[in-house]
Amino acid sequence: MWDLTQRLQTVLVSLSLLLAACDQPQQLPAWDAGKMVAIVPEAAQGAETEFERELVQLFADQLHTSLEIISMPQDKIRLALREHKAHFAAASLRSESGNSALHFGPSYQTVREQVICNRDIKLPKDVVDLTDQKLAVPAGSAQETALKEAQKKSPGLHWQVRHGAITKDILREVDEGMLDCAVANELQLADARNYYSNLIAVFDIDPPSRLAWAFPKDTAPELQKEAQDFFSRIEKDGTLNRLLDRYYGHSGRLNPLDAASFIIRVNKVLPNYRNLFEEAAALIGEDWRLLAALAYQESQWNPFATSFTNVRGMMMLTEDTADRMKVNNRLDARESILAGAKYLALLKEQMPARIHEPDRTWLALAAYNQGIGHLEDARILTQRAGMSPDSWMDVKKWMPLLNSPGYYETLKHGYARGGEAVILVESIRSYYAMLKRLEPGAAPESPPEDVTYQLLEPLGKLLN
């Protein structure tokens, strides 16, 4: 009997030890032992996620280590770092000097945090006025941190915290009147304005957000030093500015200097290629100014332009498109312009006959950027929402959701940077309208203008 009791006790102790071991978090490998683990935002955050992913990969390359990336909602990141589930988080977090639980690396981006409201309400003039408004921000976001800092001076300030939400979702609620206001940084607002027309920035919350990577407080000083060296290097050699321009350049709002730059290029650069745009336009029965606007958006009228994905030439053709259009040299301006024009015409022909102008042109331009398959996916989403899949004004509200797993996983062609296509189309519409004012004249079957857009220019001009 005594032996049986001893055996039972031994079994229970062993079981307890086993269960305790199961409850222990998985041991994080040493960052300098050949593998680094980093947290990034969920894919639905679009450009922010892709920008951070590329930064993290460059950092891993510098350290000659393999990389494991964990996608995570922003409201779970701080706890994950405290529990040492990753070496750091690259998640567009606002650097907090007084945070006792985390260490923040060098700031790599400074953005203004703005109070964004529905333009139909009585607009607040300052933080004190916000106490009467229905306000929300995503949990764990830089915007929530900014509000917490503002609350120290205005204790009456209060807001809803949305767990699992992203800023884009909340701005949509503001646009539709479900919320009075939200907080977003200037890049998030510029992006949202391409889809939602009822948003207005009323004032800034000071100070602006200085975005940085976050590390556990007890992170090895050597890793912190590597991060400092990394950001110092990419800032000096221009890599950081190039990445900011790649992922956020479309969000720069037009200012007088941008308009002046465009006009200068119309006068000095466009005359060198105008006859080629006219030749291509005559070939497909299009307005040459639309083709010129497309080329300016794609390459700034640079026949030798090349992107990091090897899209090249005046019309920024992929290798597949160039082969399809029988292009021998993508860097030859005439070949590129003729091929780009024929490809645009082909995309327009592939659409249902019931789609009329100007929607037919705007939808074709979106397909020029993302491919006809991803455009059709966006039209399916639009139809599911009870809106018109033949209207660009409706489709552009749903196309950005092609980067959200809850949507693209239900579609044939999967993930796409749909927001990028919206930016491209809206920008081309604006350049086209400017060219029609700067270069007046009749054009064959010119799509009618409906002015409900804004011109976007690369942020790199402001950063360099």
C-alpha cells in the first residue's frame, strides 16, 4: 500500500512538472545566434506593414541572420514584448520617453497627429472641445498614445478604444457619421481622403509622433547599438528616404511647390515626348493628355525609370506586359509609350460593354496598376456590398480591402495592394485635369471630367 501511494505521488509530481513546463513561454533564441524574431503590424495596415517588413529584412541582412516575422494587432504588441515573444517590434509605434517597460530605438519617421472629424458636425477648435465629441482610436496605436499625453493637460478628454481595429476602419466610421472624430497621422489621412470625401483635419495634437522600434527593457545593449547603427546608415545613404517615398510618397498633399514642379516639367520635358503621346493616342483613339498623365504618374516622364521590382521605362512596364506587347526595349520611349497605350486599350476592351465612360477609363487604369484579376476581385467586393461594380466611385471604396485577409481570402486572386491602385487613378485624374487646362484642345472621345479628387505628389520631395 505504501509503495502504491509513493508511486501515485511520483506520478502526480511528474504530471505537475509537465503541466508547468507546458505553461512556460517558448524560449526566445538569442538574437546573435542565427535567428531574429520581429513583430510587425497585421497586413490590413497596408503600406505601414510593408514598409516595416522591408526595414526589418534589411536589418536582418545587416546582422547576417535569419528572420522570423510575427504579425500582430497593435494592442497586443507591448505585452508580447514584455513576455519576450520577440526581440523587437517594428510597428510604427510612438516613441515614449517615460515608458518603464519598453526601450525605444532611434526615431525614423516624424508624423503629425491630427484630429479628423466629419465635416458636417460643429467642428472642435481644440482638445477641450473634443470632450463633447464621439471620438475613437485603435487600441495600442500611436494615436492612442498621443491622446493619453494630451489627456494629462486636459483631464476631461475621453475616447473609445477599439481593440483589433485599424485607423482606416475608424476613419470610415467618421466619414459615414457613426463617429464625430478620430485621430490619424497625416499620411493615414491623405490615404483615406482618396476613398472618403467627408473628412476634415481640424487641428494637430502636439507633439507629433516620432515613430520608432520598441524593444523589451532588458534588451542586450549590443542589439540596441546594432539598431542605432542600422538607422544611422540607411539615413546617410538615402535608403530610408527611398523607402519612405516608395511606401508613402503617394500620400504627400499637393502644395504650390509641387504644382510649380509639374508646370515646369510640362513646359520643359513634355514637349520632347508630346508627339509620341499623340501618335499613341491616335492609334487607340484616346486623348494624348490622358496617356501623358499616366506616364507622368508612372515615371515623371523619365524613359529610363526603374523600380525595385524591375518595372521599367516611361510607362513602367513589367517584363510580362512588355513581352505581351512585343516590346524589344522597355527603355525606348516610343516603344514604351505605344505599348502602354495599347495595353490600356486592351484592358478597356476586356471590361463588360455596359461600363460607360469615364468609369471605364478609371477602372482600366486601376487594372493597369494591379492587373485585371485584382480589379475584378474589387468589383466583386463592391457588388457584395450592394454597390455598383461598374462605378469607379464605388469600387475605389472597396479596392483597398484587397490587402485585408478577411476579404482577399474569399476572392480568386488573393492579396493585392489595392490602395495603391486607388492612389494611382486619383493622381492621374488630377494630372489629366491640369493638362487639359495647360494644353487645351479637342481630343477624340475624351472622358468627361468629374472633379471629386485631389492631386498627390511624392513625399520624397519634402523629405530630401
